[in-house]
Amino acid sequence: MPQLLYISNMSADGFIEDEIGSFDWTAPDDDVFAFITDLIRPISHHLYGRRLYETMAVWETDPTLAGQSDLMATFAQVWAAAEKTVFSSTLNVVATTRTSIERRFDPASIRAMKSDLDGDLMVGGANLGAQAFRAGLVDECQLFIHPLVVGGGKPSLPAGVRADFDLLDQHRFDNGVVYVRYALRTGG
């Protein structure tokens, strides 16, 4: 059965963005970027909140990004190939192909989607990820931990949720970023 993966960048103190909403410190070097591209390549469906979708949509709407390097072109192709669902009560039109809008996060429909797909699903964004954690839908948590402390901001992992993990994989990059992949014992 397909898995629901929560994938996130985070600071060493656990934040996905700092107190002013910046996440520029997550910009990957070539090694991390290639790793992320390979990581998301088999994912058939991405689940996003509006803000993260609008951030990621440039991979399809701005062709100059793909023109900057082979790595960026490959990522743009991989991202555009996946189905995407945006959960938003305010977004009326999407800017990318293979993209639909849902007005609210419905755990039952995500469970049905998991059983109908051939590939894994990815949930991105702290708020949507928190809803998936609370609903017991997350099967794996994959984190890119960056070697800095931002001192506050939006937490990468939800408050008020207990989740026990089993370590499945880890990788240390030369730039100090550490990737950890966990299975949730209590997940989906």
C-alpha cells in the first residue's frame, strides 16, 4: 500500500521557517538538491497547503529556473510530473498542470487516495503536515536538518502529537545537513 510521507527541511532547533517567515537558509547545495530530486522522483502525488504550493509552483511556471542547471531542470521535470492537490479555502485557480484544489483537509479522502494510488504520497508544509499527523495518516517522517538555530518561528513538527519513530535511514552531507528517515510506529 502506498505510504504518506511527511518531508520537511528544518533548523537544528526544529523550525521550518524563522520568526519573519524566512526559509532562505534551506536552499540546498548540489548534493542535497540531487538527493531531494531522487527522493521525490517516485512520489506520485503531492499534498500542499496554499503557501507551499505557491512557493513550489515556480518549478513549472518559471522556465528560467530549469534553464539554470541540469539539476534544476531535472527537479522541475520531476515536480511537474506528479499529481498535486492544494488544500486552500482562498485559492480559486491553480497555475500548474496536474493540480486540483480541495477546500478542506479530509482524512477519509486521503485514506481513500492512499489505497487508490500506485505510488507514495507526500505531504508538505508544517500546517498541513500537522493535520496529517493528528489524523494518524503519516507513515514516514523524512527530515533535512540544517546546521543552524533560528531561535523561533513555525515548528516543523506538530505540537500536542505523540509519535514514536523507528530510524530507517540517515545521511550526512558535506555541508552539515543531516537527512533522517523515520517510520512512525503509530502512523497511518
